[in-house]
Amino acid sequence: MDKSKDRRANLTIGLLLDLIEWVRSYETWVVEEIGVQYRQETVANWKFGTITTPGERMALAWRQLGITIADDLSWLRIPVRESPVELAEAS
């Protein structure tokens, strides 16, 4: 893979992790500002099939997803030569 593809891949990973962090912070905000009961009710009403994560644990679930992805990028099948965070900060 050439350097421009490596850079794009690393930036894409960084954006994915940023997105996951944004969703986690949003879920935290919802619980803190609107209340856990609201989040539990909205999750119960989602029409996306079975939701196995209770509303009060949504933020934690998103955090765990981000950590899992960042800890093992091998499933992406692309070489990662630099940390996505370091690469984004260098831009």
C-alpha cells in the first residue's frame, strides 16, 4: 500500500474513533441532562430489532467499542504504521 493510501486509512480510523467518542459523549449528555428514564424509554421504543444494551449503559457500550477498535486494528486488513491520533494531530 502506498503512503497516500496508508494516510487515508489512518485518517479514516481516526474519524471512526472520533465518531464513536462523539456518540459516547452524546449518550452521557442525554443521561446527565435529560435523565436515565428518558434514555431507557427511547431505547425501549427503538424499532431496530432487539437492543441488548440498556439505556443507562449506552455511553459505556460506545466507549468499550472505541477501545476495542483502537486496541486491535488487524480486522481492518490495512497496515497501520502510525497511531490514528498521532496522525490526526500532525495534520
